[in-house]
Amino acid sequence: MRNYRLEGREPVPVDDLMEWARWFEAADRRVDRTEIVPGIYVSTIFLGTDHNWSDVGPPLLFETMCFNDYDEVAIGRDTFGRYATWEEAKAGHASAVAELKELLSGKVGAGSTTGGESAGD
């Protein structure tokens, strides 16, 4: 498994584990966070390690997930995707937000949707 840090929005490989750990501890790794309704939000972050478990394709360094404080609201899944670049992660985040808004439109008070709280824009 290879470790990476961000320089701006670009992932850069880091060979020294302690150097990476110091960066990881202090870094703002958030790409985006959007609250769909109170208690349900989508978060996209830079993982810092390659989550591509095969030898095929680029390193997968970003992840979009849904967090749900309501046991009674079935989302169906929590991980929406992993991505190689910041731009792919932003697009995946927007897609997950749209999908969840559609899914939740009949389940909870989706009229209280708030916009994204973007980092690094």
C-alpha cells in the first residue's frame, strides 16, 4: 500500500512513513461535505492511502460516503465511490448528493436541504 499527501489538490506519493504520518495528522483532507437533511450528510475526503486493491487502474485516493443518524431511514448503502483525482471526487460527491436527495425526497423532510460546505474552493 502506498501513501500520498496533497499538494494543493494534487496527490503526491510519500515514501517516508513518518513524514506521511505527520502530514496526515495535521492535514485538512476534506474535499466536500453536504448536509442533505439534518442528520444525513455526504462527505468526500482524501484518504491518504491507495484503496485500489488490484494492480489495474490508478490509485484510488478519495472516497465519498453517506452518514446517517437515523436508523429508521434506509439509505441502502454508505459508500458511494472512490476516485483517483480531486476533480473526480468533486463530481462523485455531486452525484451522491443528487442521488440521496432523490432517494430521500419521499422519506424525510427533504425541504430543509442545505448547500455544500466546500473546502478548498
